[in-house]
Amino acid sequence: NIDDDTIIFNNNEGSQVYEATFKKMFERYVQRATVATPAAFCSFNTGSNTFTNPGRSKMGTLTLSINGTGSSTLGWPTALTGTNYLVVVTSEDVTREYHTYTRSKGTTSVIIGTNLLTGGGTGAAVNAPVNVVIYDANIDTI
């Protein structure tokens, strides 16, 4: 039966084979709320308006615009319900030490940037490759 999950196991004390059947075990114990799924992902160089990987998005086609050295605005056409979403930014350049940041989170865009790690983390803006994943609890998987 497709609605049943079955576990088959062998008794350690003999040669008996047992079968335990559970109704919709997976759906009951692994729910959407327990698994973080991305609403969007992409890759680009900060300070650029071109994607290295345009990724995918549940909010529509992602857009990218230049704010200046080391800073780009990532946008999307379908507004989120609020600004309580998560933006995870990871770097790909291992030859320089820099940090990534997000600011000005809106319902249709977020600014993503990179700065060199000098002078206590207040170094100059620098263009650098980043990977971006956006999570929003109000959006199902893409």
C-alpha cells in the first residue's frame, strides 16, 4: 500500500523476520516546518550586474544592479510578506581575506557587499565572488 511505510527487520535472538507498518510515517514526522528550504539562490561578483549562476527563485526572475565597488542589489519581482527572511552569503575567493554583508533588506531586494578584512574589519570595498541563498518561512521550496 503506497500510504504505508514498512520497516522489515530480523530478530537478533533467532531467525524470525518481523515487519512493522506505519501509516504515513514520513508525512507525520518530517514536516515542512522542520526542514529549511531555499526560496532563492544565485552566484555573482559583488560590484557587478551579471550573474555567474542565475540560480532559481520562487519570487520570480532575480535581477542584479551595481551600487559601486563591492556592492550589488539583488532584486526580485514578487514581494515577500516582510523583511524577516534570511540571506546567507558565502565567499568563493580564498586568495583574499574579506567579509560579506547584507543591508537595506526590503520585500523586493537586498544589498549584498564585500569589504577587505583590514583595520578591524573596516577595510576597503572590494569586488568578490559570492553565493547567495535566501530562506523565507512563508515560501515553499523552489
